[in-house]
Amino acid sequence: MWRYYGLAVLIIVLDQWTKFLVIQKMEIYETIPVIDGFLSLTSHRNTGAAWGVLQDQMIFFYIVTIVVVAVIVYYMQTYAREHALFAIGLGLILGGAIGNFIDRLVHQEVVDFIDVMIFTYDFPIFNVADSALTIGVIFALIATLWEDRLKKKGKDNV
């Protein structure tokens, strides 16, 4: 079980380290192309959530994050022991939530820097914590759907 909490800690450390580098080495709005026309590092700040929604609602984000962290820890302790993919997903979500929470506490904004262009669409700039959250949700959903499918299949065989 502790390895999944370790995954969360790894995500937090990686997230905060990359954000520290962006703050220290880049000017705000500076862009460094990595893969021309597809991937850049762009120093950006966000006082809201994904796609800039709920700007400047820090109290709301503090409360939501505390609730999410409590629910994740409960699920990790209760359900994740037998389901590795679910536990990995929860570890990623926990690390991502705490990574962005630290930014909101320390900077009153989230440091974003991964800038992806998908054909002509400039995807919203994100960070390691956002990536972990997204991948974690996908893993948790796959694990949940897989478990539901196995339960349904088991009922059909009874």
C-alpha cells in the first residue's frame, strides 16, 4: 500500500521541482520550443482550474482539495489494496492534487508550463500535477469499469 503513497510523493516532488525550475529559469510568458509546432515550455500562471475556469477562487480550491485528498486516502485504505491499477490511479490523483494545492498555498496561483499544439488547437498550458491527475482519473476509471465488467461476468456464470 505504501508504494502508492510513494508514487504520490514522487509526483509531488517532480511537480514542485519542475515548477521551481520554470520560476527560476524562465520569465513569465517566455516560450522555449521543444518540438517545433507541437510542444513548447511556456511559463504561465493560472489562478483558476483547467481552461482558466473559476479564476481567483482560492478558498473554493482549498476546500475542494482537502475533501478530494480525504476521499482519495479513504479509497486507498479501503479499496485499493486488491486493485493495483485503481491504487496507481489514486496515487497519481493524490500527488497531482497536492502538487497544485502547494502552488495555491505558496503562490496563490498554479505554475503551468507544458504547452501543446494539437494541429491548430493550442491546448491549455498545464503541468506535471495536471498530467498526473488526468492519467490517474483515466486509470481509476479503467479499473472501475474493468471491475464492474468482471462482477457482471461473474453474475452471468452463476
